[in-house]
Amino acid sequence: MSSVNPFYDNGKPRFKGDYLDGEMHGFWEFFRKDGSLMRSGSFDNGNQVGIWKTFDREGNLVKETKIS
């Protein structure tokens, strides 16, 4: 599992997701220190896959990136 603290010093989450055999796996979300969603997408055994979405601080979709 990750050695990075999953929370900012203000108690808000840095990221949320699951692990499989110590690797990021499945759907993940990454957050800014203010709590707003910054990016979301999926991992397959530690590798980014599929469509990754990036959001602005107001929650609007800024970019979609297809990872192949």
C-alpha cells in the first residue's frame, strides 16, 4: 500500500481508491487541499487506463485524457 498520507494536514483527503496486491487498482479520485476534486480515473494493477478527467476548482470538466 501507499506510504503517502492519504490526508492533507487539514484532514481533507488527498486521494481515494483501492489497492490490489499493493498496487492502485480500480477507480481513483485525487483532490486539492481545499477538498475539490482535481482528477479521476482508473488503474489496472498500478497502471492508468481508460479515460481520465481533470476538473477545475468549481467542479467543471476541464480535460479528458484517454490512456491506452
